Amino acid sequence: MKVLIADDHALFREGLRHVLDALGQSLTILEAADGRQTLATAEQHPDLDLLLLDLAMPGMHGFDTLDVLSERYPTLAVVILSASNQLSDMQRAMDKGAMGFIPKCSTGVAMIGALQLV
């Protein structure tokens, strides 16, 4: 399984790598630190299975990135990982094509459970 973690915080990306180990699958994990890098990485790796996307990144807002991803890669599973727990952000993300929304205040166990559903 090939996963792209798109978040501007290196420490969060590193921690997320450890949480994803709980999926119990062989993973190839790629990283991006901003929206433009996320799009470039998705283009370079058309076989991505999952994209974990932060909404608040420099250079290109997550919703704008999600718009482009949904248009170019409609079958890519995108799950939003965000510090926001606003219902309006969750609904907007789902309306734009995200398959899930996980607030960053969630536990690793809750995130793994949500990802297994996706």
C-alpha cells in the first residue's frame, strides 16, 4: 500500500509514520510539506492508494489542493487530517471528494479505525 502524508509539520509526519505501522500492512510512505509538493508527488506516483491531507499548509490551502486532486485523481482515497473540528470544514471536505475527515485531536487508535473503514 502506498500512502502520501501531506502536512507542513515534519514532526507530525514522522509521528504519523509510527501510527500507520498499526495498519499491519506493507507500506510505502511518501511525504509532502505543502500543497504544490502534494500535487507533484501525486503526479509522480499515480499508484497512490491513500493520501492523508492537512488543510492548513503553506503555498496552497488544503481545500484548493483537494479540488485539484479530486479533478485529476477521482479514484484516489483522500482523508483529511486537520486541527479543525468544525462541522462546516468536515462537510466541505466531504463535498469536495474527501473520503474521510479525522481531527488531529483524535487518538491513533481512532485514526487507524477510520482508515480501515476507508
